[in-house]
Amino acid sequence: MGSPNLRTERLELRSVRDEDIDRILEFRNLPEVTRWLVRTEVDPASFRAAWQRAAEDPDDHSRAVVLGGVVIGTVSLDVIDGMGQPGMPARTEAQLGYVFDPAYGGQGYATEAVTAMVAYAFERLGVRRITAGCFADNLASVRILERIGMRREQHGVGDSWHAELGWVDGYTYALLAETWRQVSGSGAAEVPRPARSR
């Protein structure tokens, strides 16, 4: 545990608390949200237990995204080993994910929160590469990933099962620490303030 709270211009990213779970489930279970998730239905008790396990996992840096005291989303960040031969440094990669309440969409909050988490991963956790995936038709997620500077590394044709649409395309995005530093101009340990998106 012990992960610090992160602050941006408008948001606080902090550990998920037990009292946040019902609020997160409110928006996480909306049809317009589950439409773009791989795991569509969640049992509330299992969901709560998963967040409790995450809070105890030193490699899980997931956060609740809070605006004016209201949880409007979550950003997950799991630090993992990359691929390679024996002797490779451990815990050099991270997997990124996020879920936001659509009632707060279109105001740049998701981009702001994800940017802060990426900066935290590179500047404070010292990871060298971050990956994220999404359904190709999830244009809102594509925009976020591309806006923060991630590059599309894979276009999986018909590689993802969608309950409503059948086999659909999926994208995998990635970003290296050195690319992030070049694009953001960040070399400091402070999390940079993300630019407001339009």
C-alpha cells in the first residue's frame, strides 16, 4: 500500500476506499460503460474483495479519481515483469486501464487522470514501458490513449469477442519512458500537470 495521493489541476487520485465501491459500481455497471469492458458483469461482493486485494498488492497502484469529493472514475496501473531472457530487470512494465462515469465525459477528466498516472509510473515508479488495450470501436478510449502520446502497436483483426457485436478488432497501445520524457518535457520527479483537452 502506501501509494501517495496524486493531484492534478482539477482532480485527486487516491486509494479506493471501501465506501467508494457502491459509487464505482453505479457507473461501472451502466450499459454504456460495460459495452466497452471485457468483464461486463461483476458481483458486488467479488468486486469489493478484488479492490481490497489490490490495496494490499505492492504492484497495484490503482486509484479512485475524485472531483470535488465525488468519485468519477478509476485508473488501474499494475506493475509487471516484461518479456525477456533470464537476467532481465524485474517490474519494468505497467498495464494501464480506466473506467469513468459517462456523466462526467467530454470535459477532459479521463485524459487528465490517465496523464497523471502515466507520469507517476514513469517518474516515480521507474517503469520503462506502459501498455493499454481497448476495442477498436471504443473511440473515446482510442482518443485518450493517443492524446497522452501512446502509439498503436497492434491492430488485432477480429481478436476480441464482444457479446453484442461478435468478433471485433482490438488495439494495443504502448508508451516508453524516454518517449514520454521527450513529448512531455518532463525529467523531474513531480507529476506534470496535464493540459486540458478540448
